[in-house]
Amino acid sequence: MVSTAARTRAKVRKLKDKATEALRKGRTEDALAAYAKLEALEPEEGLWPQRAADVHRREGQPEEQTAALERAADRWAEGGFLLKAIAACKMVLELQPSHTSIQERLAELYASRGHTTQRPEEPASGSGLERGQPLEEIVLTEVVPSHAPEALELDEDSGGFAEIPLDWNHSGWLASEDSELPPELEVDPHAVYSRAQVEASLPAVPLFSSLDETALRQLIDGVELVSLAEGEMLFDEGDLGDALYVVTEGAVVPIARAEDGQPKRMAVIKEGEFFGETALLANQPRNARIEALVDTTLLAIDRGVMCDLLERDSAVLSQLLVFFRDRLIERLVCTSRFFSALPTQERRALARGFRFLEVEAESVLIPQGETSPALYVLLAGEAEALNRDGDEQKLLANLHAGHVFGEMSILLGDVAVCSCITRRKCWVLALGRKDVLTLMARHAPIHEAAMALAEARKIENARLLGGAVEKPLAIDASLGLV
């Protein structure tokens, strides 16, 4: 006996195919009729009115397009899909700029589903950040309570280190002991996904979970909708940026130049995924070109929008830092040659060992001649790896956002051949030496991979110290942030 759910799925599939075939043959009225039936069949689904809006757009029917987009925005918001709801809302405002009531309705709908935080009105403490400045200009110890990172055995007498305590209970994939890490799925960018498929693949939006209704309306008003045609470039490698992007529909691919100068395609960035977040943090060039795989819709959140939110409510800063921390750790454990072999629960345990530090300029993260106290991941700021031999000093590496360092000394059990010194205030993630050694001891394959990397780095450092090359080492242990 066929279940009701199975019959519904069969009807949905048949109607979806009918709409696709009608559009292929140019029968738009038939396609719209199929989408109307899909809306009736799945009234909670935002995809069908969104598809109907696309048809009305191609037919030059702005009033019908607006009505369909409003239905889509409502349904996405009711289902908790804030990013897709905002995109639909922005499309409505592009068609009818005076139709500002949709922003209020969207914020109310999203809040009614329990996705925003209701707080009493308080005077805004502000972040001390001028509009348009990168977030790294904020002095966290003046805004977020901090304490000294005792467990990392750092030199607290220097006064250059402060741990910024951040919540682990609202950290996306790290929050739930039962949840899995985001799956690495093969994506057909031309496919039309149902609500259930989208719901299974889209992450939560922890970046916005602390916003109340007023702040959410401010965010909706400030974000920019960006549409890319298939093959169109968003930005090029080397461009300066000031915005974070979210894919609300479609997919993009980063393309970076390899060592031989040839373009190299990286992992596809799919619906619901963020990229370009380092542009909010620092003034540094993009390290990859971004192209649309198919027709794609993005939301752009620039520094100005973030500064406005922070001025109204500095609590947003802590949520932003949690977002940046989680993104960096997730990228580390999923892409690193030795961490990626860990099972899910081990990755989560590893992630929770990282500490978020604000480090003053000219502070020594790793002293030459001593064992590194931690494995470091640089989130913002700049540092240098310097070898001193008597009165002579040689620059081995420039360290920027996304660079990983400090593991060689720990893994090989040797003293560091160089000092790592911050050249300006830095935000770093640090995993203590004991945690690294415990992890390596429990997993032989990971230990072997890590040792191979450390040995390769040791050979390269020896080559540099021997004077074989003139320029500093371009560290290969980077997370490739775009």
C-alpha cells in the first residue's frame, strides 16, 4: 500500500517535471499552472512561488512577480530560511522600493518562529569602530570580557596575550553532540531542490541568531542583492574587498593560480554557504577569483552594515567572533592533511580545544630556541617568522590570515628554529601543545601525516637558513581564505 507521503512526493515530481518541460517549450502559462498546483500541494514550500516569480520576470509581469516573491519570502521566513527570505525581500524592494512593509513582516515572521533573540532595549555601548573600517581594528579586550590564557603556557608577564571567551553552545556544527559535520556533497548546480533537500543541506544561521527584530530589519535594509549570470566573475584574485557573501541560490567556484601559474578550481560553494569573510576582518587582497557556475543569487554584507549593527548592539560582535572562529576551525579540520582523517566526534573534541586570543603587536608567539607552546591559526593581523643568528636576522615567512604554524616544533620535539612575532595586533586560534600531542598519540595515521609535513617544513627552513634563496618562505600551510 502506497503511503500518503509517497503519493504526494510522486505528484510533486510529476508537476515539477511538467513545469520544466513547459518552460523548455515556451509554454509559460502551463508552467505557471503547474507551479500554482505545487504551491497548493506544498503550501509551506518557498521554492514554488520563487520559481513562479522567475517566470513572471521573464514575461515582464512585475506585479505578478512581486506577489509571488512576497509569498516566497513569507514561506522561507516561516520555515526559518532567513537568507533565502532576505533575498526574496530584496527582490521585492528592487521592483517596488516603497514596499518597505515587507521588511517588517519578514522580521516578525522570522522572530515568531523563535529564530531571533528578544532583549530589552539598552543603550548601545558601541564597538569604537568607524563605519567602513575592518573589524580587526576593534580592541576586543575593551569590548568583550577577557582573561589570561594560562593553559597555553604563554608568557603572561609580557601582557600581550588575552583570551576572549566565546560561547560553544551557539556554534553551528560544534553545538550538538548528535549532529554531523556539514557533508561534502556532489552538487548538480542545475538541479531544482525541494524544501526537504534544502532543509537538510542549508546550515543554521548562527551569525544572525542574536539579532532582535529591529536589528534584523536593519540587516535586511543594508544587505545588497547580487545576481550573477553563468560564468560571470564576482571578483578577481588580487582585488580588495569589504564584503562577505552568502549564496542564496545557485553555486560559485573559487579559481586560484597554482604555483605553475595555471588556474586551479577549488571546492564549489553551494546554497547557504558563506565566503569572503576575511574582507570584513582585514584590508587584504582576495586570493582567488570567484565565478558563477550557473545563474546565481548572492547576498553581500559589507563592513558598513556590520558597523551599523555593532553600533546598535555590541553583543553582535561576540556572535561574529563565534562565526569566524567556527569557520576557521571547520576549514582547518576538514581540509588539513592530518586533521581531516579524524572521525566526527574527534573533530568536535579537537575544535573545542582551540582558544581565541587577542595578541598585541610585537608579541612573541613562538620564541626561537624553545618548543612552541601551541599550534596557531591566524585569523586577523600579520606576523613574521624570524631567525636570529648572532647579530644577523633572516625573514623566513610572512604570516597572514589563514596561515597555520607552530606544529613543527611540537611534532618533532625540537626547539623552534625561528621566532614568530606579531607585527600588529592579531587575533589567533591556539591549540595547546599537550592537546596536539595527545591527538597525535591516539591516531597513528594522523601522526605520520603530520610528521611528514613537519619534516618537509624543516627541510625548507634549513634550505632558507643555508642561504639557498633570497626571498621569504611563502608558507604552504594556509587555509586558502578568499
